[in-house]
Amino acid sequence: MTTMRESGVLLRDVTLRDGLQLTGKLLPTARKLEIIRFLLDIGVPELEIGSLARADLVPPMANTVEVIEGLTDAELARCWVWVATPWHVEKAAAAGARNFQYCFSVSDAHNQANIARSTEASLDAMPAATAIARSIGGRIQLCLATSFTCPFDGPVPERKVLGILTDARTEGADDIVLCDTVGQAIPAQIASLVEQAKRLRPECRIIFHGHDTWGMGVANAMAAIGAGADVVDGALGGLGGCPFAPGASGNTATEDLLFATRPHALTPPAFGRVVRVSEQLLAELGEPPRSKAAQGARSRARAFEWVITEPGFIH
């Protein structure tokens, strides 16, 4: 398998950044590189591989620079690194990164909790971050956490998100990432904001980053796709969540998104490989399985081609 692009929508796997944030366990660099190469080999087009967040605050991200340094240029071309300041961009770029996800929250309260500055301060710093990325031929995303609700302030008005999208300080972004950080949004909200983002920023890819906290992960991703999103995010096993957002739990599972969207290059045996790798990772981390599709793959309904039936697999 070489690609999962044929469905017209890309899947970006965020296991090694958002997926690991709440686990509290630092995976060795070699293990992270193994997972990255598996996902790239299986055909996942893009990955989020780490964060420049402070290691004392987010310990699972402590070896992100080493991970970047361990990848080839060709691999890094498909990988994104979370950054929140121009200095983060400089540090990641020095290690070899070329794709930067510049993230801040629409809600001031969450931005203060997450990256210790106001939303306005993050906006002010974005042109400098963009200039650094452009100076090395890199790409930069505008990633808007709490695009729908904030764990501290409650519902986030659409107008606040749209105001940021039309702010001149964000003009250099290649992509717009709309994040349902605490997983409280419903499909109608997702579709509305994606449609408006595409209208306001037609030069950008629109990415939907969802969480499955309230069971809406796949439904919201499909609503985003229906509204024109170019990319949806997922994490193996439904891992993840923001350590600075009370009530935020796992990302929408990569397995569930693959099963729902059925990119042409995804075969049942390839899906089985994804399930196995996900289960191994969850076992290492001591995390419970959250993917419904992975649970289905372990069922006894063996007449269904997506059920794993190879010898040695425990049902």
C-alpha cells in the first residue's frame, strides 16, 4: 500500500502528539520511530509526531527533537510538529522539521491554561512564526483549539473563530485546523464551521481535529468531510486528549476513521495490521481500548472480511 488518498480526504494520525499527551509515559525514541514508519508504510499520508511543549509539563513529548532528528527528509515531509511560539519553530526547524502546526486557543481561558499567554499574544506572534517557517521552505498550519467549546468558558461563538480566520496576522497559514478539543460539538456545528472556514480561506486546506469524549467522534468527522474538510485527524486506539482541558478525553480512533471512510488502498489485512499495532501500543501504555472498529475486528462474526481470523489472534 502506498497511499490512502484515493477517497479524496486525507487521514492524519496524531498518536505520537495528541495521542500520548495524557498517558504520562515517555515512549523511547526508537519505539516512536518504529510507529511512525509503520504508519507511513501502511499508507497514512500525514502524521503529527510530537510537540515542543515543555517536557516538565507534558513529559511524553520530552524526546520530540530526537524523534525529528531520527527521520529522513522524505519522512519529515509527511510529518507535522506542534508549536506555540516562534522559538518553537526555530528549535524544531534546527532539528530538521519542515511542517509546523502553530496552535493556540480561541478561548483566552484555555490558551492561558495551555500555553500561558492570551489568544491575542499568540496571534501577535504568528507572523514571526510564519516567517521562520517560510525562510526554510516549510509549511505552517493555523491550529485553533477550542473552536467549538471551552472547558472553562463554555460554548465558543462561531464569530470568534471566523474573526481569527480573517485576521491579517493569520494570512500566511497553509492549512486551518479546527479543533473540537473537549469533544462536545455535534455534527451540525462541525459542518457549519467547516463550510464557513472554506469560504473565508479557500487557499487553505481545512482540517478537522475531533475528540470522541461524547461519542460524536466519527459522526463529527463524517460531517466535516461532507462539509468539505480536506483532512481529518485520528489517533490509534482513541488515545489522547489535552492535559490542560478538564473533561477532554481521547481522540477519534484512527481505526474507526479508516473503517468509516474506507480509502481504496485500505484492505482488510492492512486494517488488521493497524489493529494489532494499536493493541500493542495500548498494552505498552496501560491504556484501555476505545476503538469500536478494533473491537469489531476481534469479534466472532468471521464471515465479515474485516474481522481478523488469522491463527494466533485472540478473540
